[in-house]
Amino acid sequence: MTILQGLAILSGVAISAYLLYALFRPEQF
């Protein structure tokens, strides 16, 4: 795994977690 691949995976996980949080906590918007 290269550094770029690691960053891409971390970014994808972070975005996915944020989207899930946003879906389950719509009152925050």
C-alpha cells in the first residue's frame, strides 16, 4: 500500500462516517 492509497482510504472512511452521521443526525442541519 502506498501513502497515496492510504490517504485515499482514510479520506473515503472519513467521508463515509460523516455522511452516515449526517443521515442519522438530520436535526443538526
